[in-house]
Amino acid sequence: MASPVIDVPAVPDAPPVPRRKPTRPMRVVVKVLKRVVPLALGIYLGITFPVVGWVLLAFVACGLIDVLRNSPRRLSTIDRYFAGNGVFTWLLAPFNLLVDLLCLPYRNRGVYQLADLPPGHRAEIQTLIDAAHKRNLIGLLEEKMAGKKRGMIFFRWYGKKLPTTVDVPEFHAEYKHLRTIGVSIFNKKQSTGRHFGPLRLTLRVLYNVNPVDDPNVFIEVGGRTHRWRDNPLFVFDDTLEHRSVNEADAVRYCLFVDILRPSPLRPILSGILTAVRLVVVPFRAVFYRHWSFIR
């Protein structure tokens, strides 16, 4: 005799348990530990191994020289540089200071006017700007931003051409000075926190393709606020602390370009940058983890 079939009522899936955010006291404790533990470890290693101590002191000295280029000199900037998202920039400070020397007599201005760059640099930047308008860059990209907070598309990254579904032939042309060519897109009400770029082999060139008449669309570098409605072009050393803000009800499109710094030793800088690209390619997603990549 067959066993009777017994209907067992389905048990609904348990709702996911929300992750509890750390309490404020816990966040303070974690923040203090992140600073005290490395400091204590550094002091211990410096006392136990004098050579390590001298190396650490050299890194601290280079870091101080580097971070004090920021203006205004805020305690929060120094803290962020040595113990926050600027740590990688600090570790590269000796190298970046050496690059500053290799670029002499072109001193590092921090923030540049287009006229501060040599004619060859200016001509290549202008070529990209003209192409962005000629090819209707915004029209090509706007449908790809659906549902994304911040988008990034690269046509070239540290000199390497990348395949894309967006056809802008000028972005794939050969250039002497341009190394990274991309577009940074901020949806409405999107901003970054304050952060530091890692390397000073290049200058960051941003061009706002669609200036919005709103004072709340800007980039801030140190104590300087550059509003895109006043000037769509901005060139700066991105190892300085900076943040980008779009508090307007419009999408912000900026050409995102790295150009080799002016230097009498341009081939050396170019070769170093190529070597850097080969090393960091596997980690590129880490640097842009808060962005959605567009192909």
C-alpha cells in the first residue's frame, strides 16, 4: 500500500540579517589602533634593527616633504596621507620627489594653466577636446550610464590602447605625450571623498565636456575650488589631496587624461611609466573599485 502523501507547508526563506554598522566608539577604537599599532611596530623595529630605523626615518622625512606641499596644511590631510587612503602615495614619496628632480627645469606647479605647458602638450590636449565635441561624446556614452553612480571608460591606459564599443578615432591615435585617455562620468548627486593619486610621472588633465551652470559642480585641490562652469579645463598634480563633486541634477562628463610631465628626460619618464603599467595592470580594479567600467 502506497504511503499517503503529506503536504508540508513551505517554510519561507529567512530574511537576510542586516550587517550591524560599527558603533561610533568602536570606529574610534579601530581608527586609533590603525595608527598606534603601526607606529609602535615601527619604533620597535627601529630600535631592534637600526638599519630599518634609518630607512623608516627616511620615508617619514620624504613623506613630510611631500605632504606639506598641500595647502592649506590641515592635520586631517597629514593624517589621511600617513594613515588613510594616502599611504600608497607616502610609500612612493621618495620616487615622486626624484621624478620632480628629473623634470627640472620644469618645476612642479601643483595646479597648471594650459599656457604653462609646452606647445606639444597643448596641441595634443586640444586635439582631444575638439574630438569630444566633434564626435558627440556625450551622446555616445549617455545610454551606457543607466543605473550607474559613477562610470569610467578608458580608451588608453598608461599608453596601452584598450578596445571599446565607443568609436572616437582620435582617442586611439598615436601621441607623443598623452598616456591615459578616458572619460569620467558622475551621475546626479555623486561625489568622491578626499584622496591622493599615487604617481607624479604625469599630470592629470580634466575637461568638462558639458559644463552645467551650477556652483556645486567642481573639483577641489587643497584649498582651491575649481568650478567647471567658470572654466571647463583643469590641469593639476593629482598626488595632491583632491575631491570631485557633482551636487547638480545633471550628469557630469569629464575627459580624464594623463599627460607626461614636461621634462628634458621625457624618454626616461616614458619608459618608467611603461614599466609601471606592466606592474599595476593586475591591480587596476583596486584603484577604481568605486567605479563602474564602461566598454
